[in-house]
Amino acid sequence: MTTMRAHTTVSSPAGPEQDYYAWLLQQTRVLRSMRPVFLDWEHLAEELEAISRSEERNLGSLLEGLLLEHLLKWEHQPKKRSGSWEASINNSRDKIAELLEESPSLRPKLQSLLNKASVRARRKAGAEMGLRQRQWERRLSATSPWSAATVRNPEFWPGRPENDANGKNS
């Protein structure tokens, strides 16, 4: 015989359409606190957590793979700048904006994710610029030279005189 706990309504400050990431985390907490006997709550909570981690990884990947990598190349290889890099940078900024619109609670994680992404972006950008590890370690900053707000700014393009003093991540 299966017993069922009384149905309890839990109000959520944000539904998935307002903040997907926060909703996932909130649903995980509710499942763990209520432990409904009619659900495999433990595995369901783990799956929701996995989806929320996936949202974080997606944001980190966007910061790393296209945005930081191409901004580094844009700054250090001005003669090789191309429309392809420009489109990649702009597309990354758009995708990041869309992800943050869907999950605004990811915003506080931006700088931390940017710092982690910069290590890999530096490595990849250095290799793609034809540099050996010792060379890119000397030429490219070990941490992001820019803040999260700066790299998302559509007006920011490293190497332009108006950007040289602004946006540095001190």
C-alpha cells in the first residue's frame, strides 16, 4: 500500500519563464524538503541539479570558447582581425544576454565563470595564434584582463584607444 502525503502548494518567487536557473534550484530544494512518496524525489532532485549545472557550464562555455578567445586574438592580432571574429564576438554576446535573460540569477556567477574560462581561452587563443606555451604565458594575462561587464559590452573592442584604459579587470 502506497501512502501519499498531503498535497502542499509551494509558491515560487519565479517560474521557469522568469528565471529558469533559479526555478531549477528552487524545485530541487522543494523536492528535498517535501520528499513526496509518490515521486522518486531523490533522483529527480539530482536531475534538476544536473540541469542547473548544465546552465552554468553553458554560460562558461560561451564566455570561454568564443567571446574571450576571440577578444584575446582581436587584441593581440590586429592585422588578422576578420568579420568572422567580429561576428563570433557579437553572437557570443547575444547568446550570453539571452541566457541571462532566461536565467537572471546566473548574473552573480558571471565573474567567477569568466575567471575560470579565461584560463582555457588563453590557452586556446595562444595556440591558435601559433604561440608555444611559454610564449602565450608571457604575452597573455593569466586571468581575464577584462571584467564580465566589459566583455559583454557591445561597444568594447580591445585595442581601440578608447578601450585601452577602460574595462581592465584590476
